[in-house]
Amino acid sequence: MLESTVKERLPESFDRHFFWSLFERMQEGVFAIQDNRFILVNAALCELLGFSRDELIGKSYIEVVGEASRSLVLERAKQRLSGESPPNLYEIDLLRQNGQTIHVQIKASTFRLDDQSIVNVGSIRDISNEKKILQKLRKSEQEFRRIIENLPDIFYRTDAQGDITMASPYAADVMGYQLDEIIGKPLAQFYAKPDERESALKAILAGQGDMVAVESCLRHKDGSIVWVATHAFARLDESGEFLGVEGVARNITERKILEQRLRHMAIRDPLTQVFNRFGFDECLNAAINRARRHKSTVALLFFDLDKFKLINDNYGHDVGDQFLAAFAKRLEIGFRETDTIARLGGDEFVALLENVDNDEAIYVLLERCLTALSDPFVCQGHSLEFKYSYGVAQYPKHGVDAEALLKSADQAMYLDKQKKSVKKT
């Protein structure tokens, strides 16, 4: 028997009892086959197949091979007999005594004994559960792919370097690219503003694997802007190592356009299209905050049309409205593109000037504006004569907050109006 042969060949110094004890206690099934029959099996293999040792010894191994795997096993045996070296690691189906099929991984080797007889020795590991898990994973993966392929949103996945490794077909529809023009490319390449990608990634990493919501604008292939609302998380391995990002992005471009229109309506005067009081208050507060940080000056000019009511009374409200729109346009022309023009209501207008270092710079701009206002206004064939009063206030000289600065400019305008009234009398 092989057992006797092996024992005889063990060195005298080797604990033969320990060796066979270890052989019996191995968790994997171990076998030896000669002339297509089992000649040696351990306890683990007996338990795996549901046979006793006596039932397995002398049994043809092909009897415990599943029908679907028999052709493969016979082909491997034929190759070994002919001196070939087929793969020694493979998977097959085996039959237990109760008829149950199990999927196993076999690692086998061929030995030639002194009498030139051939013995196949190997180990068997039951991988049925692993196989089922893999099948479930494949099924889940297939279902997952079916879901993302029909998802009305963009699903994407990146690696640790930020390159896109997976994207749903909808990404191509939204971005105007072919899918193969997206996969493999850096995600940052598709951002309209590169710094947005950095801030989005920073927020996602701060989430430590939790879902994070961010809004970003991407660049369509035709150059237009695509707004997306993204829910993404950082993929981490068991040790917390960053593997990449996975997320779902929804196209919110239409919503953003609507928001921008509503925002425009909320902060713009519908007649003149310059800022209204609400929009101007935001601009003024922001300008003062910037000036406070940079220790710079802000100038506020307050304009009031004198006796504007006479234009409405003499020519009608249509002419009056056209005049107000034309006056606002002249203010925009007279000042710089970076300056803010607003209509506070009725016939009151303001101009907000930033980055003016001294009084001279302010009055140079004021003179330019007054020149623009000096040309005649013609509305519906009527040449309109009008006068206006104005006042100037500076931050921080005349006020350290928006309310105080606006009040100072208003008071300066009324002083100008009073001076004109005194001159008339």
C-alpha cells in the first residue's frame, strides 16, 4: 500500500506518528489515486464526500466525479499518462454519497514510483459556497448594470487618481460625448471650473465614506454649461485607504436656469434692468465687507431726479418709463463696468464704486458720468429737459455699515437739492 511505502521512506529522525496525525487532521481533503482508484484518503475527504474510508479505498474516482466534469477529468488523466503536464489546479463537480453535487478546487500532482507505476496525489477544497457567492455577485453585478444603464441619472466611479473607471450611458447623453470618450479620462477634465473639482473632492473625502451632496457645473462637449447635483462618497478599503469616488449625478441645468431667472427677477428692476433695492443691499454689504478686509474705500453716489412727476404729467407714463430706463443706461455708460448701478425706487438711483483710492479718483468718475448725463434725452420724439441732484458718501469716512453709508449719501443729495433751491430764490 502507498501508506506503507510513504512511511518507509520517511527519515528515521522524522516523527512518523506526528506526520500521519497531521495528515488526518488536515482540513482539506487529501487523496492518492493509482490505476484510477483511491488508495489513500484522509478523514476530511471522507467527511466531504460522505463516505467511510473503507468505502472510498479501492473505489474508482470517476464514480464521484459529477457528470458535467467527467470529460475534463478523463482528458486530464489521458494527458498525464502521455507525459504531458496539464494544469495542476482546476475546478470540478464531485458527487457526495447522498447524490448532492459540490463544487471543488483540486490541486493535483503526478508521481512515478520505483516500480514505474503512476500515482496522482492531490488536495480537494470545497468551494461551493464561494461559487454561490460569486454567482450571486455576478447576478447582482448584472442587475446593477441593468439598473445603471436605465438610470435617468449619471452613475460614475473613479479610481484613487481621479480617472473615471465606470459611467452609465446617460453620462454620454448629458455631456455630449461617446461613453468611450469619458471612461478612462480624469473627472476633473469635465469640470467647467477646475477649483470646483478640488472643493468637491475635499468635501467627499471629509465625509469619510458617508454620502456627501455637492453641486457643480460641468462643460458639455459643445462648450455649454451643464449643472449637476451629485451625491457621492469616498470608496475606502478595510484599512481606510482611499480607492476612489462613487456617486450619482442628476442633471439640474433646467432648474438652475429657472433659479437664475427667478434670482434675476428678485434682484433686478424690471423697468431699467439695473439692480433693485434688494439686489443693491446685497451688493453694498458685500462691497463693504471686501473694503473692510482690504482696508480700501467704497464710494456711494445717490441721484434723485428733480420734479420727475412733471414728465409723467406732461408726456404720459410711457414716456416717463422710457426716460427712467434711458437714465439708468446713461449711468451705466458713465461709470465703469465694474461699478454697480441700482434703482432704489421711483426716481432715485445709486452708483456703487469700489477700488477708488482717493477723492480725486471718485470725482473723475463722477465727472465722466455727469458728462454722459448732459446729452439731451429724446423719448418718443420728445426732447426732455430735466435736472437732478446727487450726493456722495464714502466708506469708512461717512459710514461703517450699509445703512449709515446710504443715509449719508442721501443727506448729501438733499443738501445739493437745497442749494439749488436757494439759488433759484
